[in-house]
Amino acid sequence: MRPPFERMDPEHAFVWEMKTGDTRTFGWFAVPNVFVAVGGIETNALKVNGKPDNGKYAAWRDKVLAFRQTHALSDNEISVEGDLAKLVTTEREQGND
């Protein structure tokens, strides 16, 4: 099973896409287990002739970057961790048995 989150290009921007069967939500991780969503759209709306349209995905990435810039978020408010396993953990992994 594919993980529900995927980091978008360019990777150094730390914008993530959260995937469900029918939707895509775009945002970033502020800290582990805290995903800040800027917006989302139905998956089919990101396709042209049944195939993903890279330009539409890039537009959503740019919306996330613009939101962060408009709100002057500091580096402390954007996790630069690139390892999804460190960003999304379970209670057991956190030591909260």
C-alpha cells in the first residue's frame, strides 16, 4: 500500500500531497503528526484525458508556497524533515502505549 503522503517537487520546498481515493490535499508538516492543509481538490479535476496534469499539480504546490509567503511563516513553522516515517508516527512509536 502506498503511503497517503507524498512530497512534491522540488523537494526542498517541503510541500506535501495527501492522497485519498478521490481527493488530493496540499500543504506541509509544521511538526511531526501536524499536517497544515492549504486546500484540496477532487483527483479527477487534476487530470486531462484521464492522466495527471503536471501543471495543475504545480499550481497547487505554488498555492501552498504563496500561502506560506503571504503569512510570513518562519522556518520554525515548516518542518524540513524529508523522511515521511519521521513525520507521521503512531502513538506506540511516540511512546504513548
